[in-house]
Amino acid sequence: MSDAKLQTVLSALPQVTRQLDALPSNGPEPDGNFIKLNTNENPFPLPPIIMQSAVAALKRQYLYPDDDNISLREAASSTYGVSRDQVIAGNGSSELLGLIYRAFLAPGDKVAMVSPGFSFNRKLAMVQGAEFLEIGCQAHSLPMEQLLSGPAKDAKFIMLANPNNPTGTFLPISDIERLVAQSDRLVVLDEAYVDFAPDHGLRLINRYSNVLILRSFSKSYAAAGIRVGFGFGHPEIIGRLRNIQNVFNMNVIGHAVGISVLAHRGAYAENHKHIKYERERVTVALSQLGFSVTPSRANFLLARVPAGQDGSWWQAALERQKILVAFFPDKGLEHCIRVSIGTKEQMDAFLAVAGDIAGSLTVPSSKGRESSGSASSLR
């Protein structure tokens, strides 16, 4: 039976919002017996000195955090060698992404993203009623002509991640600087994974007024559940973004952990060294199992699965063995899985299960030749 009041309420929504279905509740989270390698979290606990700051902050839970995140922004300013007015702090860099889309896009506008890229950008554009242009990119070169002319020339801004998600590939900063220098539009450079890469683009913000750089503490600093992110850019852009930001958008624990991380980044040296080592070890091991692995500068690997099954099949087969990895249905990624780099024990378990699955798909026939096993053997 139709609820007339509800229909009246829903009719008041803008057309773009009405096109979105009501989001259903997800099922329960996997239990602790699963190995979670699907969302690129850093698998290690906070260093003790940083954990101390989180516990101390919890004792101030009755107070609002700093207005405008002032102390956290000042700490980032000091650490990264920029002015306070060039920094915005957010509840993860995903909040800052949302602010950028709200600030720059009106219905009918265009935004361009180097593709494949972070799929959440599509939804952010749709909510603003904007046209989302995906510009295909080769692994090691920017599609300069397509970004500077053609349909993308009218885009309000260009989204570019470096290292890229989901491929893990890294572009030279000189190539990105060339794009920024030749474009008169905003270039948003998402550097969520940059601490695992050989270089970064932060120096560009003092050279160009049309670049905005995003950073996150979720990946490299083991704070995904605490939600700390930053944006760096020209004070005129940053100030306008801060002006539309939600009041008290971060909590006291996020502030304390963010400030402590900035003061003790050296405490993560072994953490980062481990992830880079495991990234290479797992790349070699997967290659020996018949996967084709894209060279990565992030804390994950994009691997094309062996011939015979697609990425969705492999994701399901691994999940039945309590290993969670990511799969993307996007064109060109259907035969791939993305695997986060976890602890050595987690990666050993993943490789053992992947080896068992790969082995079960190739079994000797009665004539001594090899043939593909059936999918039912793994159900």
C-alpha cells in the first residue's frame, strides 16, 4: 500500500536525489576468522606513543574538538612546510572529496577522472547532477591531449590519483606538473597511497594555484578507523572549502592521533618497510601461480587472474576459504582481483589458499595431459 505522506515527502527531493534508491542495510561484517585484504587498510596497531595520545584524548570526550581543526592544521603546516591557510583537515580524505564536488559542481557541469580510478567519484558527481567523464590512462603516461582538449576541456576539475587505485601504478611528478602547468582548471591530486611511493607532489602547491592535493592517514599510518585526512592548496581554494565544511567535523581522538602521527612519522618506518617487502614477495609468488601482477607503488596489488575464470569467481572462491579480496566489474578489470598487503602471516595464508585454488583448476587428465577442473570442486 502506498504511503501518501511518504510520497509527498519524497517528491520534495531534488530530481538527482530521487534517482538514488534507498540504501539497504548491509549484512553483518565477516567474523574475526576472515583475513581482510579487500579495503587496503594498514594491518598494524598504532605505535605505543601514538596510542597514548588517543587514550589521553578520550578523557576529554566531553569537550568539542578545536573549531576549524586549528591545532591539527597547524601541526600539518609545520610538518609539511606550508602555511596554515594552505591546509584543510577532514574526517578522512573522502570527506574532503565530497566538499570539492559540492563546491565546484552544479547540475549539468562536467568533471573528468583519469580512469580506472576510485569509483566513489562517480557517485559524488551523480549527486551533484554533473556529467562524469572517465579518461582512459596507460599505466605510465598521462592522456594529456584528452585531458586538455576534447570533451574534458570543459570539465570543472580533473581527478587524478597517484599512486592510482585500483592499479597501484605511479606517474612521475614531472608529468603531473606538466598537466597542471598547461591547464587552467583545478587538478585534484589524490595521494592517499603516496607514502609507499618514491615521490610526491606537495611541492606543486607553492608553484601553481590550480592544484589541490589530498592525503590520508588511513593507509600508511594505520588510522583508517580514526578518520584523518588533509587537503593542501592555494589559500583562496582551501578557505572556501573550509567555509562549507561541517562544524566540528572531526573528533578529539582524530585530532590527537593526527597531531601525534605528524610528530612521530619515524615510528612507522618498519611498518612501511614491511609492506614494501611483502608487496614484492607476493608479486613474485602470484606470478609463479599464473597471475599477471601490475607493478605497484601502493599497499596493494592488482592481479589479473589465471586464464579460465574471472575476478568475480576468484573473489568468491577465496571468500569461501575466509580470504577477502576486492573485485571490480568495470570494463578492463573483470579478470582482476585487488589484494591488500597485510602481515606476513596473512599473506602466507592468502598465497596458500590461492595456490590450492589454482592447483585445483589444473588437474591431470586420464591421458596424462592437464585439463581445467570444474568450478564445482571449490563450492
